[in-house]
Amino acid sequence: NAGVTQTPKFQVLKTGQSMTLQCAQDMNHNSMYWYRQDPGMGLRLIYYSASEGTTDKGEVPNGYNVSRLNKREFSLRLESAAPSQTSVYFCASRTRQPNEKLFFGSGTQLSVL
Amino acid sequence: AQSVSQHNHHVILSEAASLELGCNYSYGGTVNLFWYVQYPGQHLQLLLKYFSGDPLVKGIKGFEAEFIKSKFSFNLRKPSVQWSDTAEYFCAVKGPGANNLFFGTGTRLTVIP
């Protein structure tokens, strides 16, 4: 059981470069999420997708775009990376109510120089 | 706007000491409440949750939390901590029908053997 798989695990970018973080889940969940984790700020929601083909902004969407092309995959794109985007990024998927629970990926540590 | 406050940023305890981590939330209406834990080098996982019913909920590894509606609180407790409880603990809240989950800033727990 793979659960939620994120790639890459580590990435270093120069300011202005672009990249896409990949996320896939094999649990047939409808809802998927992208969070960033920063020291002293906890987890902040960037974007989420309630179902295939739909996406919505979270708390900190600026500088990011997402794609939910199918039920399994939810990617996060940085078009022009900035040092403020240095963070650890987590993808998650959620089971349905009533027994809802988030399953997290192992994270991507991104540094923007 | 929804928000979650965790006032303890870093707690240091000796093994066998009792633990209580504070969590207060701001949310207009019925809430679903969660505690997630992140062990060193691992991804977040669910510790326990409250949706309705008995306000005292029990989770994995001997943890419990009490929902006190009048205080907008959902504090996490454990009678006797172990070294293996060293981790970061996140409180989270969402509305029952909402899609996004709001996390607190986290509390780092260090247990000294």
C-alpha cells in the first residue's frame, strides 16, 4: 500500500526557475491538498481539490498553480520560484466522512536560492 | 475566520511526566477537531479526532483530548510520556461540511529519558 507518494524529496532551485511537485494517491480519495510547513507557522493550506477537475485556493495560494487531471494525481507548480517559497511541502488526501482522516505524503524539502 | 492557537511552542518533559498541550480554536459553528503528530523524519499522522458525542476522546498510544465547547478548547493529554513521544503535535479544525482543514502552529515536545 503506497498511500500518498510525493516526488521529489529534495529540490534546490534558483530564483526565477520553475518546477512541478508531483503527488499521487492510490486510496481512491476524492479530496487532495497541498500544504507548506514553515518553522513557527505550522501547516498552511496552499490549494485543495475536492474532486477530479476542481481546485480551490487555500490560505497562501500566491505564486503557485495546481492541476488535478485525474483522481489519483494532484500537482503543484511554481512558475517563478522565490526565496520566500523555501519550505517543506506536503501533499495529502482525505477519506470521506464520517470517518474522515488526512493521509500525508513524506514531504518535499524545497530551497530557493 | 477560522484559526487555531497552540500557545506552547516547545515543551520539554522528563519520562513519566504528565503532558497537556493546549489548543484553542476560533470557528463560528459546529467543528470537527483533530490532533496530528509528526515524529522526527516522518510524515504527519492522525493521533485522534472529535466529531460529536463524548467530549473526551481517546487516540493511539495512550493520548486523549477533551473538547470543552464553552472554552473553545481541545487540549491533548497523556498521563505518562515516553521518550518515543518526542515529536511535533498539531491541532486542527474544520467545519463538518467544509473541505479545508486549518492547522495550528504546532508544539514541539521533547521527552528526556
